[in-house]
Amino acid sequence: MLDLLIPARCAGCGDGRTGLCPPCRGLLDGTAAGPAGPLRPPPGLPPVHAAAPYAGPVRQLLLAHKERGALRLAGPLGGALAAAVRSATGAGAAPLLLVPVPSAKAATRARGHDPMLRLARAAARELRLGGVATLVAPVLRQARPVADQAGLGAAERHRNLHEALTVPARLAARLAGHRLVLVDDLVTTGASLAEAARALRAAGCPPRAAATVAAAVRRGPGPVLRGAPAGEAGLSPGR
């Protein structure tokens, strides 16, 4: 009831009496979508496209949705993810299957929702509205426990995630002949996406590309992600 009387401030910048102000919404409009990826990609990482740099309001919006249960942001964030998928797959209308990178079961329980599955479904709806037949295929499963990735370097993350994911045979059969796109909220080192791609290839279903809402950035020259703010172009070692 309080939210109806006093609308929440923008989850991206804290301004105004709205859950998402127009300037922050504009950061998710997909106009900056383009190729993204770590400076030293891990083996097996498919081509990655992202919708925005992981900085400022975009970072806050992703964290609000993922960690603070701001589920109303799933639509705008899913729209940004859809833009990254379109950038990764081209303008064709061939059917797509979006395969979300799963969170650990404990993390999903602690959050009370599955953020990436929610964003994948929102992106699929947006793509269908644009004429692309798109479904979500949550087929990846945790094959073994992994350590918390926070604070780990690129090589440590790769070792931590090596052969951590699998696709059950009964689910792999449903993927045959489809165009698969891996989706995640963020790319930093690319370790999570590379492991997810390995698991899909092992199941006989290699992904065409990967798409994320955001890509981590570093200080330095040359944008790796088109549209990255000046001084925040390129990617740093990290997810």
C-alpha cells in the first residue's frame, strides 16, 4: 500500500518518484547492443553480444532485479537482452531457443526467484512480438557444486566452473535442429558462458552465440562494446 501512495525511486539512479526513470530506461533500449567479450576469452567461448556496459544505472538495475527482488524490472531488462540476441543472430526470423545460464540452487532459494530464467522469458516475449518465434529452454543443470565466484580471477573461475554444467540426455533430444543462443545477465571473463557452451556441445547441441544484458568494462581505449561510455570501454577479467 505504501508503494501506491509513495512510488519507489528509480532503481537505477535513485531519482524521481518512479521505479524506472526515462533516462535509465533509455540505457536499456538496445541501441548500444553489439559484440562484447573479455580481452582474453576462455577456450570455447561463443561470440558474445551485450546490450549495455555494466556500469552506473545499468549495474544498479541488474542488482536490484537479481538481489533485491525488483521483479518489475524484468520487462525492461528482458527487452535489453532481446536486443543483444537480435545483435548476435542478425535480422532473420528463424526460430530461436534461448538457453539461460543457471544459478546455483542455493542462490536461487536465497533470492526467492530465478533471475536469469525470468529475464530469458521476458526477452523471448519481446522477440516474439518482433516476429521471431522464440522459446526458452532451461536445460542446463549443475553437475557438481562450485565455489562462489566473487574475488576469483579469470583462471580461477575457469577451473572452478570446469565441467560444472551438464545437459540431461532427455532434454538434449529436444534441442536437436534448433538455433540455440546462450543468455546471461552479465559477461566479464566469459567463464560461465564458456562452460555452458561446452555442456551444450557435449550434448550435441552447440550454441550459435551468446547474449547478455551487460558486459563488464575497464578503463582504457577502444570500445569492445559499441556505445560504451568514454573511458569505460573494453572488458575486464571477471564472470
